[in-house]
Amino acid sequence: MSFDLQNRSYLIMKNKLISGAFWMSFGSIFSRILGIVYLIPWLLMFGNDQNQAQAVFNSAYTPYSLFLALGTAGFPTAIARQVASYNSQNRFRNSVHVFRYGFIFMVLTGAFCGLLLYLAAPLIAAHSAVVSKDSATTAIYCLVPTMVILPPMSFIRGFFQGNQDMKPFGVSQLWEQFVRVLFILGASFVVLRVLHKSYTVAVNYSTFATFVGTIASYIYLLNYARRKMPEYRYFYQESQPLQKQNIAKLFRNIIADALPFVFIGSGITITQFFDQITFKSIVTNLLGATVQQAELMYTYFAANPNKITIVVVSLTIAISETTLPLLARYYEQNDKRKISEIIGQNIDLMFLVLTPAVTLLLALSWEVNGIFFQFDTYAAKLLAVALVSSISLALFTDFFTIIQAMGKHRIAIRYLVVGLILKLVLQIPCVVLGGAFGAIISTMTAFLAVSLLAFKKISEDNLVPGQLKNTRRILVVNILLCCGTLMVKYLMNLLYVPQTKIIAFLYAGIFAFLFVTVYVLLLDKTKLSQAVMGKTFILKRKH
């Protein structure tokens, strides 16, 4: 009987992880996909100015992302962790108490970060790899309103996440992106095709679209909360009495819990921002490149590839953010067996999805770059290297989330500092030796090093021998699949290489369908789908 209860508890936990990962994946991945699909018609509207438009847009969006990470990355995660902890103790009243005052704090945080971004805009633009400083400055200004209102909205998402309700988190992301993309395309069409204004005006409206999308997300989340109110009232009534807390102490606890998440959550964006403000100086002063050449190289190695690699990293973000509240819950209960099981399941799911995604996009780097941007050999090679680098970013995201979920913030911060110092040290020699490729390689080396340190720590503290046997099998299958896929693609390239967007899209679609079919069959034949997901993908015939 005891074994059955334990087994049932494990299956419930496993289903929660998979269900949560689905909703997080649904919103995160599809919003990312939507965020790159719109680039096809958007860049076509710009014609010959599309590289310059991308450079200005990215010069605004990267610092905005950094300030947004500083203002939001840690706090939603902190509220999710605290809510999950209180709920495990049947103290939902405390969860609501923390949310109320934390929301007020996030309103103030948004206002502060918005003001900071506004003041820093001219300085950031001056050091960015763009030709026009004024254009970049104005584009950054257009993102300030979003910076003000988005942090409290992200805090609402964190409350839902802490209650292990991932649907509003994922769907609100998708709704936000959908409205944002509609506004971008509509505004750009009117500005460029109807009013015949400059491409910089269209870029400004495109950056302001984040504000419109955020308002749409607010509307969805508030409506969802209204529908969930009866359930929350029940939890509130059944909860243990509120443990009174001093307001100042409450804020200190939230900040103390959030700051490590803020820093770690900003890690990838910090390196991207570092590339933005240093690359132009290095290639113009040490390599003799012109500002126009620096802008083009920056577009090819950062602005364009980041749109694709973020989809890969978002696969890991979806899984790691789902794991967080479950790990926090069992860490509070000191349930080492459950912690070990969740971590093992987490790593299995990550590699099950991450490795084939990178393989497929790597094989189709020429086609993908041509579909979304331009057919260019140099740009396609940079995209391929960036995709390989995205594995290190994904590992960093997942492993550091695991470490933080168990309260080991100091270790995570120490490891990230090592990584950022390594990036700083490698940047100049790598860029001098490899140009744009060097900037990607320095980032990959830094994050891979700290990811290995983090995995070693996780393995020593939580995993038992044989725990990752499925992970090893997944990696073997995917290494063989990668070698086979790249060989097939090489042979196909000897016969035909797509040169137009429509043909490349059809070509990539057929190739991807065949790739996914082969991968699913391999997972079923090796029984990995049964071991990791608890089911096979292909239904067997009944005899």
C-alpha cells in the first residue's frame, strides 16, 4: 500500500511537471515563434534599409531587455517561490499578503527603471553599433512607457506560477506577443507604405508596440484572476491564520529573495549588452572596420541570430520555470527523494527537446537565415555558430534555476560572476582573432564553463549514481541523429540549395517534418518516450 501511494504521488508530481511545462512552452515558445515569424513581412517592408532597421531596433531592445530583467526577472520568481512555500504550509493568506505589498513595490520599481532607461538612452546609443545615434536614442525612448508598466504585470504572472497554475503565464505571453505583432505590422505598413516616412519612424512605432502588447496582457490576466476568484476565496478561508509581518521586513525579504534572481536572470542579457557597447569600438579601433561595417557585422551576429536562438533557450526556460515551484516546495519539506526525481525529470525533458531543436535549426541555418532575413553565406555561418552557442545558454538557464530553487543563491551568483569575468577577458582577443564569430565564441565559452560548474554542484548534492541514465541515452540518440542529419543535408546541398524565401520555406518545412518523424520513431524504438514522458508517441496496432 505504501509503495502504491508513493508511486501515485510520484506520478502526480511528474504529471504536474509535464503539464506545467506544456503551458509554459505553449506561451513561451509560440510567442517567441510569433516574434520571429513577423520579421518576414516586417523586414520586407523596409526593403534595402532592413539591416539598418534591425540594428536600430536591436540597439534599443537589448538595453530595454536588460533594464526589464533588472526590474522584473527576479521578483516574479521570488513571489512564485514564496507563494509555493506558503501554500505548502497551508498559509494562503500569507501568499496574498506578500502579493499585495510586493505588487506596490513592483509599481515603484517599474517607475524607477523607466526613469533610469530614459536618462541612460543617449549614452547607450552613442556606444551602440549603429550609424545614427539620434535614431537609436529615440527608439529607446519609445520603450520607456513599457518599462514602467511591465514589472507589476510580471509580478501577477509570478503569483499564478507560485500556485502551480502555468496557463495564465503562458497564454498571457502569447496574447501579449500577438497584439504586439499586429501593431508592429499595421503601424509599419502605414508609416512606410501609406505615409512614406523614414524607416526610423517605423522602427520607433515598432518598439512602442511593446506597450500595446503589455496592455493586452494586463487585460487577459485580470480577467483570468476574476474567474479564479471563487477558488482563491476558498483557499483563503481554509488557510491557516495570517502570520503578521512587519511591512519593512516583508519588503526586505522580497528584495533579499529577489536580488539573486534579478542578477542571474540578467546574465544572458548582460553579455548581449556588453557585446552591443564594446563590439563597435573593438572592430573599428583594432581591426580598422568602418562604422557601417561594424553595424552590419553586429546585425549578423547579434540582432538577427538572437531572434532565432531565443526560441531554443525558451524551451529550457519553460521547463526550468515549471520546475521552480515544485523544487521550492520539496526543498522546504526537505524531501530529498522528490528533489532528486524532479531534477532528473527536468534534465531529461530539457535534453529531449533542446538537442533536436538545435540540430534541426543548425542543419537549416542557410534556409532559416534566408527566410527571415537575407540569403547570405556569412550571416548563415554566424547563425549556425550562434545556434551551437545557444546550448550553453540553455544549460546555464536550467542549471542555475535548479540551484536557486533550492536556495543556493550565493553559489549561483559566484558562478555567474566567474562567467562574466571570463566573457570580459575573452572578448577582445576573441573578436580580434575571429571578428563577429569571436564575440559568439567568447559568450559560449563563458556560459559553458559556469554551466559545468553548476551541474557538478547539482550532481554532488542531489543526484545518485544512475539517475541520469535516460539523459545519457537521449544524448547518444541525438548525437547520432545530428551526425546523420548534417550528412544528409550536406549531400542534399550538392544537388540543390534554395535561393528564394518561398522555396526555402517549403524546403525547410518538408525537411523539418521528416526530421521530427525520424526523431519520434527513434524515441519510441529506444523506449525513451515511455521512460521520460510516460507514454509512446506512436500508437501501436491492436492485434
